[in-house]
Amino acid sequence: MPDLLTFSDRIYVDPVMLGIFLMGLAIVTVMVMTFRHNLRQAGNGIGDFPAILTILLGQVIFSHTLLFTLALYPHEQIRLSEIEIAVLMLGSICAAAVSVWLAGGRSAQRLKPYTGYCTASMVIALAVVSPILAHPELPASVDWITICVSVLAVVGINGTLHRTLLSGENKALALFSLGVMTASVVTAQYVIAQSLHFEASELSRLNHDGKNAFWLEVFLLIIGVLGIGLSAVMGNNPRQHWRRFAVTAVLVSMTSIAVFTANEMSLRYSNTHFELARLVESLNGNRSALYVKYLQYEEREDGTMRQSVPSDVFRNLETYYEAAGRIDRLMGSSNVQDGIETFYREDIHHDGHDHDAVTLADEIDRFYQFMKSEFGLQVSPVEISDVDQIMFERRLNEFSNLIIATARGASESQELIRDMALLGGFFLVLFLALGVFLPAHRSTIQALDALEAEKARIYKLALCAEHTTKGIVLTNGRGQITWCNDAFCDMTGYRFSELEGYTLLQKTRNPDADQRVISKAFISLRNAEPTDIEVLALRKDGSDFWMSGSITPVVENGRLSKVVHVLNDVTEEREMRDRLATAQAEAERLALVVRHASDGIALLDANMELDWMNPSLEKMTGYTFEEIQESSLHELLRGIETNAEDVADMLSTVRLREPFSGEFLAYRKDGSAYWIEAILSPFFDEGGVFTGYIVVHRDISERKTLELALISNRDELAARVEERTQTIMNQSLELEKALASERELNRMQTEFVSMASHEFRTPLTIIDGIARRLDKRADKFTPDDVREKAQTLRATVKRMTMLVERTLDASRLSSGRIKLTPETFKLRDLVNEVCVRQREVASAHTIDVDVNDYPEELFGDARLMDNVFTNVISNAVKYSGENKHVSVLGTTEGHYAVLKVRDSGIGIPKEELPKIFQRFFRASTSTGIPGTGIGLNLVKSLVDMHHGKVELDSVEGEWTEFTIRLPLQSPLETGVMMSELDEEDGELGGAVVQAATGTGG
């Protein structure tokens, strides 16, 4: 392998090669930018891109290969024949075609990842073939190991980078990979040039025909210019035809100017050198003639010069002087090669002589002066030896030969200009065919086809627009109507001539229209956005109608040029929508009322089978919809004590399709009895055909209980009245007062019953049940059983007493008369006692109690806290639903004693949780469950008086949890202590107690 420094001395890069290299970079840049620009446009010309890209890429590969061959090897050794140039060009085109096919062909999707490997292999192969073709003989030595390693490295690097980075989405990495790939190929070509060592013989060089390096450089320059032009005209957009013709004109102009300029310069160059050669020959001939005359007439026999000079000597001297002057003038011309001028003006040292170095110009003048002095034409003598004469003659001959050789080079330039003119014309024709005429033809055909298709589409659109039932209006950018179809004229009552030039608002605006809708449409139009509109409009005859449709702006060149309105008369549709919305709203309200009504409601079909029932009926009866559907409603609810005659009356009335109402004693699924008021209403369709019954069941058990109580009170009152009739007659005034008092008593009694009836029902039921069992089975009970039942009765009575107290507490609380008597009491025992009472009352429920971590004692009012705990736990039992499980957990959290009561029952809706502690408020899920709504209000008030907190969380249909937080260090205790101190010391006790208990003003 040659030394690197020795090899680098052979590298020759001239300005032409540098221009070719920069032009290659420009071709790649313009090609990529033009391709991306055209691809981002409307989509024209994409089908021609593969062919043009193949040509451009092939040109880049060919130029790259040949350029590095010229740069890395001596120019005098490089020759390429026309066939070899054609082989390299065809190889480059084939490499480009394969690369483009692999990268973008649909049939080569599986091979696409291997594009980089294939392209790099073909480029390196051309880099090896090109210097072998350019040199006269095969390389004398080849370092195959280095070549193989470099080739494999370049192929691997290019293939991997193309597969991973160049094809990715990251532009920075793609550019980086492109630079690395280019650098690797350049490095590989440099290494290959070092590994191929050529040593051609002189004979082979003489016999090596082909185009020299300068011809190849000019050839690369021409195809580079044509490549830039071809990349600039990529695409088939008809609007870009001017660009193709402009590039064509520029290329033709450049080619013509280049050929004319080169030919002119070559002619001047050739003429100058041929004229110079003629003058040198004339000068040399005159010199020879003068020197011969000098030898003939040098001296007489007596040693004296002749006194007369022949006339031909004068002519020769004159001709010699004129030729020397013209040669000197031509040497100052820019058309003379630098080597000739250097030879003419270079200093020469004559060995063995004392005089200074002289130039050829000086020797020519010196010889002229010598001839003049020898023939006696000047006084000052000039000496020239015979050796100088011989050296002068030799230099003139060399000078003449150099000029003639240079002049012959001009003929080679003429041949080069001729070849380049022919190639330029051929490439221009090829450029016109591929880059101008063929794309122009295709784009013209495509444009004509698109125009015909557009005409057909416009005709169809016009046909649809004229025969559609919707009104279509076209307005300009100022909103003026430029066209409308017959449907819009029929809709508004105007003729087109009456609408043209006016805006839609001017003709159809209704004073009662919603201005916000119109303003919104204007805003959308200003923003060039499509919008929908439905607005009240006005016909020509002044009648109102609803107009609905879409408004679509058409933006051209960045400004609003047209607006397309597609409108329809929706008056009837609007009225139907309004009626339907009203009916739907009414139906939703009725459905809401029915679903949440406390009465049980069911629908029976014409066969008296159940179609639907509301949740209240399920809760009231305990039966599900499927259970009732399998049997009849009256059969499921009938019991032992139900009046059979009332049921028979109801069935006979139902058979007659007549309405019915009555009261029955019904039985739930669990066997418990309750009174209902049943209302059956038949309903018929529009044709009068019977379709079913609406059944309403109202639970009147409380009312029946109250009626019994009122009857009892009425009988008792009647007896008293009878006993005291005489007295009352005598004391009429007192009687009036007594009657007024009795009315007030009845009113208070009614209020009391309405508030507390649901609380008293359970203990009364328990007492009644125990009494019945004692009555029926007295002879079977043991003393222990009697004692147990007595204890239960006492506990129930105690509970009723507590209920009375709680009711009174609620009354006192509402009137502000409740009395708080705080003291230390057994908190844990109180919770256990309340839970025991609830187990006795609700034996079917499971109440889990865990108060091990609850404080043993607390300062407060034990009676009121008993009311609080009883209320919360009894509510958990009452609303636990079918899952009869209640959890009571007592813990200590920070400075609070926390009691959590949780059930798995009906739950409370989230939106009703903030209202649950309001007085008389009951959750919507408690429908059908007796209650007054004062219990939780009382609980919150009593806990607040103890400076505690009550929290509630629930999930509807799943669970409810009450949390009662009582401070461990109660402010009530501090208030009592302060009160005691004030009793001893002075005046501030009362105020402190009031502040602590919350009873102060």
C-alpha cells in the first residue's frame, strides 16, 4: 500500500471539480426540497416522481463516482471511452432505480428495510469499477483485505442508519444519519483508492484512447446543470408550466452562451498562438539570413569592414525588428498561455560567460543590436560569441515548438466544444422530453379530465339544487343574494328578481326572532366557520315561519368570497317538537310522581294481570313484581280477617268495568295485617276499548287506629256529657269554656298523635302481642316465663316512657324550655342498655355491639344522651330493610368519644344528606315507613348542646352510618365548676353557665 503522504501528493482538485462537487450538493438539496414542496401541494404529479427521482439519483451517483475518480488519481492516467462512460451511467441509473423501487414501491414493502444495504453495495461497486475502467491497465497491486473490510463496514453502516434513523420521524437524527452515511462512502472511496495501485507502462498510456480528465470535468458540469433544472421542474401541476419553460429557456441560453463563449475564446486562443508561431518563424528566418550575411561580409582580406551594406540586409533588419516588436506586444496579451510567456521572459545563465543572465526577449534585442553594430549601423559595439549564437538559435527553435504545440491544443478544445455542444443538445432534448413535454402532456390531460369531471359534478349539483325540497341560497362576501333555487322562493313567497342583491336579513328578518341566534351566526361567519341556525323568519305576505338549516362559508385566497345557505321550513316540525316536548315533560312529571308516591300504584291489563307496579307497593305489601304477577293482587293480600263481602263487591264492580273504592284489611308477605284504601279506575283507549285498570292502595292503618281512638274518646265524652247535661245547662258559660278547652285538647291530641304515632306503634304491638300470648297460653306458662314476659312488658313500658320523654323533649326543644342537667354518667353502660332494649323490641334483627374502646364515663345529661342513642339505633333497626343487621361500634379518636351506628338498609340519596337533620324532613327512600321527621333533628340539637358533632354518610340502597362525636373533656363540666365557684365568689357564674350550655342570649 503506498504511503499516505505520497498518495496525498497525487490528489488534484481544481476549481472545475470543486464546482462540480458543490453542484452535486445543490442537486440533492433542490431535489429533496422540491420533492417535499410538491408533495405538500394538492397532490399533482406524484405518479411521475419515481421516474424523475431515479434519473436525479442516478445522476448524483454517477457524478459522485466519477468526481472521486478524478480527484484521487492522476489526470494524465485517466481516459474513459464513450462505451465506458455509458456503462458507468447505466450502472448509476440501475442503482438509483433499484433504490427508488425498494424505498417506495408497493410490491417491495418487505424489502424496504434493506434499501440502505443495497444502495451502499451498488455505490461501492461503482467506486471500484470506475478507476479500473479509467486506467489503461488493471491495478498492479490490490489490498483485498482492506477493500473487503471497508466495503462491509460502509454497507453495514449505511444499511443500519437507513433502517433505524433515516426512515424515522426525528428530522435531526435523519440529517445526522445522512451526514454519517455520506462521510462513510467518501472514506470508503479514499480507502479503495489507496488499496488499488496502478503502474501503467508508457506504451499502454500511448495506446489508451478515450476522453481525458478535462473533458470528463466539463461533462460532469453539464449534466449537473441539467440535473438542477430537472429537479426544479418536478411535478405535474398545470400552473407550474411557466416554470418548466423558464428553466428550459435558461438552460438553452446557458448552453448557447457557454458554447459561443468557449468557441470564441478557443478561436482567439488559437489565432493568437498561430500568429505568434508565424512571427517566431519569421524572426528566426530573418535571424538566419542576417547571420549568413554577417558571415559572408564579416571582414575583408585586409581585415577591414566593407564600407557598403547590401539593401537586403536593411530589409531583413527591418522585418526582424517588426517581428520582434509584434512578438513582444502579443506576449502582453491575455490570450497567450502562461508557460509561453514564462519561457519568453525567463532569465537564462550561460555557462562560461561573465555577462548576467538574460531573457529570450533580451537575446532577440541583443542580436538586433549586434547586427546593427557589425554592419556599421550604430556606433556602440555589441559582442556575441558563436556559442551565444548557437544557444540563441536553439532557444528560438524551442520557443517555436512550444508555441506550435500549444496552438495544436486549441484544436482539442474545439473538439471538446463540439462534443459538449452535441451532448448538451442531446441532454436538452432529453430534458424537454422528460421534464417539459411529457409532464405538460400528462398535466394537460389530467386537467382536461378534471375539468370534464368538474363540469359533470357541477351539472349534477345544479340538478340537485333545483329539484331539492330544501331552499338553497348563495350569497357573496357582503351577504347579498346572488342565486337561490325555486324551493327557497316558494318558502318565502319572493321571486328571485326580488331577492337578488338583498341580504337574507333584509327580506326575511322577523322582529320577534331571537337576536342571539343571529349574532352567533354572524360571529361564525366572521371566523369563517360553518354553523347551524334555527330562527323565526318572515314571509313576503307577513306570515311567520321557522327557518332552519346550515350556513357554510367559502374561503378563497384567505378571504370570505361566498356563503352557501341550505334552509328548510320547519314550522310544522317545530310545533310537533314543542308538543312532544310538553307531552314528554308532562309524562316525566307523572312518572316521577307515581314512582315517588307514598301510595302503592299498579297497572292491570284487560285480563286483570299485573303490568307494572311502583316501589311503594312493593314496600307496602312485601311482594316483588314477579310474585304478584304469578298470582292476582287481591288473592295475595286477602287474609283471615278480610271481609269477603267487600272483596266480592270489588270483583263484581271490576267485571262491569266500573270504578271502585273501598277499605280492606290486607296482609303483607310476612303475615302482618294492615288497612288499605283501594281505588280501582278503568281506562279505555281512543276507540273506547277497555285496556285495563289503575289500582291505588293507600295504607290507612294509622287513620284506622286514630278512628278507633276517636270513637273511644267520643263514647267516653258522650257518657260524660250525659252525666253532666244538667250541670252544663245550668252553667252555660262554664260549658262554653269547657267546650273550647275540649276543642283545644282535641287539637293538641291530634298533633301529638300525628307526631308520635309511629313511635308508639312498635311498643304497643309488643305489649299487645305479649298480652295475647299470655291470654291464649296462660295455663302453659311457668312462673319464669311469666316473669320474663313481665320484664319484657316493663321494658316496653319503659321504652314508651322514654318515647314520651323524647317527644316532650322535642316539644321543649322547639319552645326553648328543655333543661340540661349534666353529671358524670356511665357512657358505655348506657349504650349497652339501649342496645338491649332494641334487641327486645326487634328480636328479628341482629345488633352487634363493640364498645370495649369506648370511654367508661362521660360528663353530660344521661337522660338526653339516652334519647340520642335510642333514636339513632332505633332508626338503624327501622330502616335496615331486608338485611336485618345493625353494627354499633364505640371508639376513642383524639379528644372525642366516637360512636358509629351502621345498618345495611335502604340508604339515603346523596343529594338529600344535607337536609336529613332538618325538622320534619324525611328521605325519599323512607316512603311507606312510619315516622314524623323530628327524631334526627332532636338528636342533632341534643348532641350540639353537649358540644359534640353528628355526622352521616350513606349509599342509597346499600348502607347508612351515623357517627356521634362527644368531647372527652366536656365544656359542660367546666361550666358547672365555674357556676359553683360563682355561687361562692360572686357574680359571673350565671353568664358562664349560659355560655357553656348555649342557653344564654
